[in-house]
Amino acid sequence: MKTLILCCTLIVLSSCAKDVTHHYAYEVTGTANNYDLTIEAAPSGTAQYTNVGSGWQYTWTQVNDNPRFLYISAQNQNGSGTVIVKIIKDGTVIATNTSSGAYVIATVSGTY
């Protein structure tokens, strides 16, 4: 009888559990306004973009708390200027990097 009650309690508790949803974004800004990018895309795999401007974003939603590898690298395609890359989770910047100069690269990565 105790086993049956325990099993029923676990079933009820597990059915009450809610999935945790997180909103992620990669963002590129800076003064150069012309960047080539490489990202680790959601749900997985690498993607590349060319000639993107300042303010570019890639967003996705993840429905669990499992950490995953995130990566963004942006290269300034001009003879001067800055490039700033960010990883954003639920509206908070969790990683950022800045690089200044001709054809420089800014990268951030990690498991978040």
C-alpha cells in the first residue's frame, strides 16, 4: 500500500512540473556596420552570415534548463571601427566582447 501511495504521489508531482523557458539572443553592434559572422545556431549546428549591419540579432527559445554550448564570432569588414558581440539570456547579457580596428574579430563562447 505504501508503494502504491508513493507511486501515485510521484505521478501527480511529475505532472505538475512545468517546463522552464529561456529566451536567448546573439547580438552584434559597433561602428563598422559591416560584419561577417559565425554562430552556433539553435537547436544545433554552425551558421554563417555575411555583410550584416550593426544591431543584427539571432534569437531563439529553449524549453529546458539544460546548458548548451553557445558561440558567436564577428569580423569587422571595414578598414576601421569596432565590433561588439553579445550572448543574451532572458534579457540579460551573459557574455560580451569588443574589438577595435581594421578587420578585427570579436568572439564569445561558453556553456550556458
